[in-house]
Amino acid sequence: MSVAAQAIQPPSRALLMLEGRALWELGAFAASLPMLTLAPRGDGHPVLVLPGLIASDVSTRPLRGFLNGQGYKAHGWGMGRNLGPRPGVQAMMQVRLRELHQRYGQKISLVGWSLGGIFARELAKEMPEAVRTVITLGSPFAGHPKATNAWRVFEMVSGEKVADHESAFVHALRQPPPVPVTAIYSRSDGICAWQNCREQPGPQAENIEVPGSHCGLGHNPAVIYAVAERLAQPEGSWQPFQRTGWRAMVFPDPTRPD
């Protein structure tokens, strides 16, 4: 394992215990819906939402319901619980993406929560012709898998072993897909080390920080707004998220010191 990877540890036990905030964030989402519907509306293109580890499409229902209400065609992945990269999962995701691409005749935006975001980035690398943009929610693609509090669960449900050293596969995960990418993360994430959930900023890559838990990212009001604002951009005219006006009070500066 590299020195940098060794330096990043899983979130503290205190942050892990605070993951119960996700229930409060769900209530905040419901209360904020009237204001959230004022978020920018896009062109109604299709969106594929991928759930996190051991979660299913039920977990992404609030986000998909909101996006549908904003005029998008939001879809779940339709594969039951996300039990990791088991045999056949990658091929089935490709089939799902290809089917949506052909059905609508448009590129698909991918939104992935945690492990779902890692899957989304890899899908965009494999099928960039079918992907418009990728948005990840607390996805630890930039560091070692053991810098999370979920790696033992990952091993148990996926049947895969997490190596103690940094493999070529882990290194490859860090490489961004050839489409616009937005990484949304929280420094108070109790599951994944937030440092590993950020993109290297570039012409088509950015980070948006939000306050909140890992388990509540899919219905955190700040996340919901950021996702809507990112999806509303015209295709081919991607620009970084602007923290101007009131947004500066809601979205912390992701460039501040660690």
C-alpha cells in the first residue's frame, strides 16, 4: 500500500455512530420539497441511478421520484441489491445502459451512490458514447478500499477479497471517465473517508462538498439540489458548479485545507 493510502484511515467511530442522521435528513428532504422544486430544470433527458452496497432501488426512490417530478426520466438499475462486482453484474449494467440509450435515443446521465458511483464511473469508461455525465455520491474511488468502514461487509456479500496492497485495479479506478464528472461528498461521512470520494479537478471534473451523513446522501436536500443543478446543464456545455450567493452558505468550499 502506498504511503498516501496508508495515511488515510476510515472515518472515526464517532462519525460512524452519527450515521443515524440519515433519518433526520430524510425528514428534511420531505420538508424541503416545495423549495427543491424551484431547482433548475433541464431538458428531461434520461437518468440512471445506481444504489450503494447492499442497497437496492428502494434506497434511491426519493431521488428518482424528485427527478421524475422535475421532468427527467429517472430509472433504477433493476438488479435487486447491490452485492458488489459479482460475476455478470458488469455485463448486466452494460445491457441496462444500452437499452435505455436505444430506447430514448439520448445519452444517459449516471448518478451513483457509494459503490454505485464507482460502477457509474466504470460504465462511463466502457460506454462513453452512451453517457452524458456522471455524478457520484460519497463514492470512494480515489483511495484504498480499506479506508472505509464497509470493506468487511463488501468482502462478505461480494465474495471478493480486499488486498492489503494497492493493486493495479484500485489504481485504475482513480482514472476519470471521458465525460463530465461531479463528485459530491461530505467531510462528516461516517462510512467512507471523504478524501477518497473526490475527483482531481480538471476541465470536466469537479467536487461539491455537502454537510451530512453517508447513508443520507441520496435524500440530503443539499445533494438533491446539486444533482438537479448539474443535470440541468445543456448537453455539451458543461461548466463547474458555482458557489455564488446563497449557495456559498450551503455548500462548503471544497478547496479549503484538509
